[in-house]
Amino acid sequence: MTQKGFILVLAFTCLSAAAAAAAPKVAVLDAVLPEKMDINVAIGVTEKISEELVGSGRFTVLDRTTVGQSLKEIEFQMSGMVSDEQIKRAGEQLNSRLGAAYVVVSRVSVVGETYFVTAKMIDIKTGEITAQASAEQEGKIAVTLKIAQAVGKKLAGGVREPEQAVKTELAEEKPKPEKAPAQGEPERAVTRKLLPRSRILVSYLVPVLGGEAMDILASYIGTSTLSTVGLHIDWKQFVARGVYASMLVTLTNTTVEWYNTSTLTYVTDPYLTTLDLQGGVGWAFPLGKALQGSVGLQGGLLSFTLGDFWLLSVMDELSWCATLELGLDWFLFKSLALGTRLSYTVSQFPDGGIFVSGDGSPIGFGYLGISLGVGWAY
């Protein structure tokens, strides 16, 4: 190495040493934690803040173990409730023994599933806060490390900015939810877990009957006045993001008004009772913070019974049925659900059944139903 090169290396080394010596020393105290929180959280938060301060190149951060040993002489606990007087005593001790110019105190708080980390850097000689930062994020306890890293970065820069500056930075790093609450969450709600949400409803059904079989009934009795009421239990259970399995039990009763030629009066009699059990699948989608729409297909068995009538005696049939449904659910409070449902159910009378067409072939019928229900969401 030439003499000139040696001088340059020596000069660079001296300048580096001078810069390191000029960097103020900082003692980072263990974070103050809520009761019953794992003490290891304090260590992790402290290390993350220290890491950012070191990485900035602006400070010399004192070793945590060295700081702890120095504070033992004044019986100062590295973690716990830290008062202004305690911080002052700790700062004086660290300044006299280790040459610390600043002390950093931090605190971890939790509200529900949201974690907060706040920290401030205090000038030991003047007692002034030279830098302060805070941040928050929802999630598991491990997010405190990410929050502490962001807070440490702000402290290292010495920027006195509102909390929102740190929150914005964190928002960009905030992980996406692992899975939509197929049982909805609170979007979060109710677009949280909220949407989509499983629920079970008990509903009042007011269908309008239609189909060729109903037309035949009307022609038998000389009237088109057919009215049906029903009750059903409708259960939706989410099995994947937006996809649900469903089960439906429906009971309907159709009455008919006919003219009794003997008494010359109109008579209303129970005439047709149906009981169907169906299962199916569908897809649900949010329509607002507490509204959930759905569309689905179901299939199953239908049992129908013709009651006593002046023209026909009691008869029973068992057939298949299929339903197309459109639904709208409204979630209130934590677990109350209101719902409305538009459905169209079709069925086929079997060969040799109660109703047949003119050529002897089986005929089908369908009914359009509108229901209003109340139930439990989860």
C-alpha cells in the first residue's frame, strides 16, 4: 500500500470512529404490558425498537442486559408500571454509569383484537420528549412485533408526526384476512365475520299456486279461488367462501272455496297438504354492512295428501321436487337474523297418481312462494 493510500485508510477509520463516538447513546427500557400478558412480548417489542434505532445509524443503542444490570442498583424493574419519577431516576443512573443521552419508554395496550404500541424518546438531561410515535393493528399478539418495528422507525427519524402517519404505513402492510367467515363475522363484520353468515330461520310462507294440476283442481270444483299458507324451516351453513349448503323443511296447506249447490252457499275446505324435505347448495354475497343476498338450488321429496272432499276421497302421493330460491337476509345485533325468500318449487305427479292428463300421462305442478322469517345467525 502506498503512503497516500495508507493515509486515506487511516483518515477514513478515524472519521468512522469519530462518527460512532458522536452518535448519542440510547437506553431502550422494556415495554410496559397489560396485566397477564406474556413478559416475552416486552422483550420482543424492545428488541424491534432497538433494531430500528441501530439501523438508522444515528444512535448507539446500549445492550439490554447491560441496562438491566445497571438499573438493579436502584431496584428499578425493566418492565411494569413506569412513573415519571421512575423514568427520571433510571435516566440519571444510565447517564452516570453508561453515558446514555436518551431513554426510550414504550407501552403495549390491547382493546378487543386491536393492539397498540406507543413509545417516546426522552432527553435525560432536559426531560424533554424529543420523538414520539404510536401505531395500532388488529390481529393476534404477534402483530405487536410489526407495530413496534414501525414505531421504532419513526423514533429513529425523530419525526413528530401525528399517529395517523404511522397508522397509514401499517395499513399498507396489514395482512389480508385468512378466510371470510363462512360463518360471517363480524362484517366484522357484519362485513366481519358478518358476511357471509350462516343462519337458521323459521318463516311464514304465502305461496301462489300454479301449474296444470292446480288448473285441473280449479276446473273440478268450478272455481279458481285457491289459497295456500305454509311454514318452513330454512337452514344455511357456509362450507366455503360464499358457498353454502342448505336444508329446507316446508309444510303447506291449500284451501279452496267452492259453491255448494245443495245449500246454495260458498264453503271453504282444507283440500291439499304438502310436506317436503329438501337439501341443496347456493351462493351468498354481501349487499351492505348487514345485508346478505343469496341464490340457490334445492331438491328432495314431496309428500302431498288430498283431504276429504265431495268429489274425491283421501289419497296420498310421494314425489320428487326441486326449488330455485332467491333470498335476502338482514342481520341485527349479534345473532338476530331477519329474512325474506322468493322460491319456485316444481314436482311431478307419478304414473297412476292422483292427477293424470287426458292421455293418461302424469302431470306436474309448481308453486311460487314468498316467505318472511326470523331466526338465529352465527
